[in-house]
Amino acid sequence: MTVQVSAKADYALRALLQMAACHLVPLTMSGIVGPQALPRSFAETILAELRRAGFLRVSRVGQPSYSLSRPPDRISVGSVLRAVDGPLTRVRGLPPEALTYSGVAQGLAVLWLEASARLEQLLDEVSLHDLVARADAETTPSVVERVAPRR
């Protein structure tokens, strides 16, 4: 199984992480796209979508500025990915719950559902705050180590 993250989702997360890093200070478009080297026109579209999805507030007093609508620890990576790209897992373009198999392949439907659930769990347990903290401190355990199930 290949996990693909679209450019749109990558840019959305990078923009939100930039805002999360200084979440008490609203940022202008330049303050978001500059440090992350995001294409401005693409970022404008994505930020509008993130605002409609409830992740951002926009202040139009003077130069427009953006801020998170809730604390970074309450915004999960999974919720952002779903907001900009829809379901996280697809098999042949379909969500796993829409698949049916017959005969010896029946177990595949269960496997795809389980894989999807585990991916969603991982991405839903990682917040913007977790990623900012990881970038700030090299001594912080990796996000994957913290949320990956123990075997």
C-alpha cells in the first residue's frame, strides 16, 4: 500500500504548522508562505479552504492576517488531511468500506479497513502542537514512537 500526500495537503499542513509555531500572533500571507517557500497563489486558495473548514480565522483589518481558530494541540494532522483531500485511504479509488470481495479474497476487505483505521488513528493522534514541539526539541521522542502501537 502506498500512502500519497498531495501537494495541497502538504502545503496546508506546512501553512498551519507555520501558524502553530507562533499561534498567539496572527500572520500575514508573507509570514506564512515565505518561511515555508509555498507558492503564494496556491497558498491563498488553500488558506481560504482551511478557513471554510474551520481551522483558521482571518482578520481583514489593514493587511489581512491569519490565525488558528483553536489551539494547535486541538488540530490533528488527520483532520487537516481529510478537510483538504477527503478520505485518507482508497483502494482502486474507492473507500475501503465500499469494497466487496468473494472467495479467498474476502479477507482483503477486512485488511483494507484495518489498515485504514490504523492510519487514521496515527494521523488523528498527532497534532500540530506535536509536530512543532518535535521541530523545537531534538530530545522529544519521535511522533511515530509515541503513537505507534507497541508489539
